Amino acid sequence: MRFLVVILLALTVVAVHAQPADVVAIQRREASNADARTLALLERFSRALVDRNGADPRLTMLAFSESEGQALVLRVDGAPEHVIWQAGRWIGTENRQLRPWASASLAATNAFALSSVRAAPFRTWQGAWRAVPAQSTDFVTHYEVGYDPAVGRVVVRAQVGSMSKPTLSIHAFDPATGSPVATSAAKR
């Protein structure tokens, strides 16, 4: 899938450079709309996790995009359970994995409450990202939240497909503030 995203981004970059300003304005608007749809899915997915697991489940990983949410939810026995929510319902996890960035024990020790993942810091990060003209049409393919041993705390990683140059990159930010976080290992 990532290969397909890179190819599509490369084709879009060529198109962006050859497009009049009104096309770039449409691309900016669509990027902003995609951000809004992604955060709306986060809100629906969070409610579904609470309905399924109780008031404020503890997670070792959370991943979401416009169309799907995944989590590693700590069960009462301390083992993580991988769950996937798509199209408003829970689906099977066969042949799918969500892995924490740290060892299982370190991730469990640094599990975070679902309530600590709020939309406002994502909006803050998106606003700062889109304020840079060359980044205003970029597409955020998905977000992951988890304990990052490289920085010793929970961070958000946003995977961004650039529309101005044919690249996919990962950018880390603080889930409480939306401020960028410098990491030495922001890749999996």
C-alpha cells in the first residue's frame, strides 16, 4: 500500500507543479477536509472503545486514519488485545498486526489512557503544518500514538505524503500540546 501511496504522490507532485492556483486551492481545501474526517473518526472510534472496554481504557498503541481505527487495549490480566474498528463496526484482526514501538513490557508500563488522546492537539499540529505553504496540500495518511523509547514518553507520529515533493515522512508531536517532538528514531 505504501508503494501505491508513493506512486500516487509522485503523480500528484507533477500535477501540482503544473496546476493553476485555483487547483492548488482545491487541494488545500481537500487536505483540510481529510484532516476533519480523520479527527471525526478518532472521536467515533474513541466512543466505540469506551463502549467496548469501559470508561477509560488503557492503551499501549493507537492508530487511526480517515477510515479505520486500531488499538492495543490492555485487558484486566495485563495482556494487550488488538482491536480494529472500521465502517462503524468491529472487524477481525486476522493477518493484521499493530505493534508497540517499545517492548511489550515497556509499552505496558507506559500505557496511556484513551482520554489523554484528544482532537485539539491534533488540530494544533495540523494548523501549524498547513501554515507552511509547501505543506498546505500534504496528505496525512495516518496517525499512531504510543510510547516511544527514543524520547522516553508517549508521542504521536503522523505519516505525511508530500504533495510538493514525492516523499512520505513521519513527524512526531506531543499528544497533549501538538508541539513537535524531536526523535532520533521516528520510523518503524
